[in-house]
Amino acid sequence: STYCAKSDVKAGCCTTCATISAPVAAPVVAPVTTPVAAPVATPVAAPTGPCTGDSSTFTFSLNNAKTVECSWLTQNSSKTDARKSTYCAKSDVKAGCCTTCATISAPIAAPVATPVA
């Protein structure tokens, strides 16, 4: 035990000198930031890009089941505003008759909402 008081003997003869071990530093815990998922909204319409004119092949059904082309919306000037108000509100008509309905474009990418904390 006289020798066990010496640090080099204590370290080399840890069983004989009943040396447990050298002090161990406490583990360091890395800071953890809770992930925040950014919500992504769905597009309001099918991504189509900018309006390039009314479709020459697009037709749509009226409320009375009659099928018409985009030109029907404006063929009677006294009913144009009412027809546009009723039918241009429908996403398929808005896309197919984008010039007549004054649709600038459909969304290309889904809008991204700001994450709420």
C-alpha cells in the first residue's frame, strides 16, 4: 500500500491497489432541436401553366345538360356577364376558356404555407 500511493503504480496495478478507474468525464448531450414540418397546401387547380388562349376542343355542360364551347359564354352580349359569373367560376371552364374567363394562369406549384409554431 506504500507503493499504491504512487500514481504510476496505482494506475498500473488497479486490481491490487483497488483503484476503480480514472475519472470519466460526463457524457456531453448535443443540443436537440425539435423539427418543425412545413405544411404544404395542395394546388387550387391542376397545374397547367399560363393561359395561351381558349381551347379549340374544350366543351362543357350547362346546368340544363346542353354541351357548349367557350364562344357560348359571349355569344349573347346581354347575358355575357351572368354566363361568365356562373360558368367561369368552375375550374374546368376557367382553364379551358382561360381567355374568355380572363384567367391569367393556373398554379404551377403548390403554394407553401408558413409553418405555425
